[in-house]
Amino acid sequence: MITVFGSTNLDQVGTVSRLPKPGETVSGGTFSMAAGGKGANQALAARRAGAEVRHISAVGNDPFAELALELLRRDGVDLSALRVVDRPTGIAMIFVDGEGENVIAVLPGANGAVSPEDAETHLADAQGGVLLAQQEIPQAATERALELARRQGMTSILNTAPFLDTTAALAPKADILIANETEFALLSGRGLAELDAAMADWAARHGQTVIVTLGKDGARAVTRDGEAIRVEALPVRPVDTVGAGDTFCGYLAAGLDAGLDLEAAMRRAAVAASLACLNPGAQPAIPFTEAVDKALG
């Protein structure tokens, strides 16, 4: 069982020929709305990877909530721990350019109501399994969830997106840390040229496994025992990269929950993330396990 403790949003996506600079207006092409939020995205990815998934989150009592939960419900994610609160459902406003790159602004809404008490209610009696967390809900709630996961013998995974001022203090509390190259540079204070050494130092200093995702260059890991792992991404021409990182996290959690070793779980996650770049949107683009199996050959 995978428990995802995190955000649920409705994504509002506009396509533009290029991303605007500050103060600039760029005419766009299309507009769409789709379910999103890093927590919900990762929950759906883990579910499409074949895992049993429970999502602990909050939405508002508004029309956006039903849209935000549509795919989670359809695909069978357990939403029994979801709260409906008197705030608007979280919104992510996304612009995607002709090369598939994006900029995102997140308005947290109901996600800001997720609390340490939610972690106590739903994790205090958990036994084993995987906890997957991100940073789009209050850090105090995520911190308590990670503490409870350790106490209850769960494998805890923290995705450092979006990177916050408090990320460095929270990061060591997880068993496995997942960051992209920009986030890990902020976390370690060292650039891409020193990536391997920085990852090894971090893993040794904090006694945790660290994974850095590198987009088209795949992903690297260093375990708490010092083992270095590299996996390749699929060579694709991206349409939209917005859900790739969340797809990686969800598929990685599902692979580990299914008993795969870290390298095999990472390889599967990297292929799934590549496939997620081939279609627009976050949740709609997350591949099902059959497509990943086919791509892996």
C-alpha cells in the first residue's frame, strides 16, 4: 500500500508560442483544465503503475473539486482520507510553450488546511508500506507525516518540489529523497559539475538514499550505503513536461512497494516519466503500466 500525503489541485493550462518575460504579454493558443496537484499526480501515477494507493489531502466545497478528483476516482485511488473544507480548491496556473517547457504558479487554497492532525489521524496506526510526500501542503503537516512513517516502519519518500526555504531542514527526515537537478543544487549548495560528489556526500551525511532526476538524461541515485546508480530516459520529443517529475515519483514508489530493487524501480520510473512528456497536461498524460511495459521491451 502507498499512502500519498499531499496536495490536490485543478490545473488551468494555457499554451503559448514562448514563455513571457516579466512584464510582457504573449498571445496564447489553447486553454484547458485538468486535475493536478503534486500529491494527486503522484497518487494517480502510483495507481496507474499498479499499486494500491490512498491519498490524504483536502479540497474545497466548490465545482473545481469534482474536476480535480475525477481521474483519481475513475482509476480507483482510495479517497476515504480526503477532507472537504471551507476554502477554494487549490489551483495551478500553467503556461506551456512550443517546446514543452512550462512555468507554474500554485494557489494552495484547501491544501493549506492539511494539518499535522491529518497525519496523526491517518498514519498513527499505519504498518509498513510506503509514504510519498511533497511540499505543496504546510510543512508542519509533512514533517509530522514523515515522523510517523519512521515510527510505524513505513518507507518514506520526500519529493523536494516545490523547493522552499524550509526544505533543507525537512529533507533528512525521509528515507529516500527525490529532487531534480535545480532543487538538489539549492539543497547541497553545489552545481551540476559536482553532482556525483554532492550526492555521495549528502547520502553519507544524512544516512538516506538520494535520487536526482535529470530530464532527458535520466536519473542518478546514491544509496545510504554508497552505491551509485544511473538509469536512462527514453529519447522522446516532449510535448509537455509538466507531469514528468510526478510520474517518476509515483512509479518509483509503486516499484519499491512491489518489491523491485532501487535500480529496477528507477528504470521503470524514468521510462514512465519520458512517456508522460508525450501528451499535454499532468494527470491525463500519466501512462498506464501496460505502456511502460511495452516501452521497456
